[in-house]
Amino acid sequence: MCEHFTISRHKQDTPPSAQDSAQVGHMRRIAAARLRDCGLEALIDDVLIVVSELLTNAILHSSTTTIGLLMRVDGDILHIAVDHGAPGASECQLPRMDAESGRGLFLVDALTQANAGTWGISACGTWCHFKLPSGGAR
């Protein structure tokens, strides 16, 4: 599955438009349907959090107008990638204790570790690998 969507150019320190924020929910529904189609219902909760965090991070920090979500199964690995084309837009930084945001990539890290996976930052976005539960995808 590879889906792309467009957003308006976002200025740092301002919230995204309601229309742009709604794209995250739309992509979550697509991701959940794809996981169900592959028989991977056990991963839905964790994957949807990761998808939400990576997409929201791209909307807030990439200053791009096109974002892509790729999900594919390869052997016993689920690959998830968010492409926003903005090098350096994703960084895992420790937020201030009173900050209301800034913990998304820490959630991604915890969930990928819990699923025997890895995650990282590429030249054009972020990616995550989950090891499939026993039985794998159908």
C-alpha cells in the first residue's frame, strides 16, 4: 500500500488546519484496513499509533505539501515509511517536562521495540519495521 496526500504549507509553531489534521485519520483508516486484509489485526493498535505519530510529525515539521505513507509486508517484517522529502525534519529530542508535545518519536521507539522492530530517519522521512506475530501475514 502506498498512499499520498497533499496539505497546505505549514508554518512552524502554528497548528495545522483541520483539513490537514483530518488526513491523519483518513490514513489511519486505510492502514487499519490494510492490516485486516493481511490478517494482522494483532498489530492494528500499535501500528496506528506509529502511523499517527509519523504523519503528524511530517505535517508539523517538514514544511512540505505532499506526504506519503507506505506499508508493505516482506517476509516476517511489516515495513512502514512516511515520506515527506524534508531531510532533518524528524529528530528525537527530549521535550521539556511541561511541554504538551514532542514525545511522538519516543512512542514510535517504544512500540517498535515492543514489536521486535527498529525505526529510523531517512533522507526523505521516517521508517519503522515491526516483526510480524507468529503466523505472519496471509
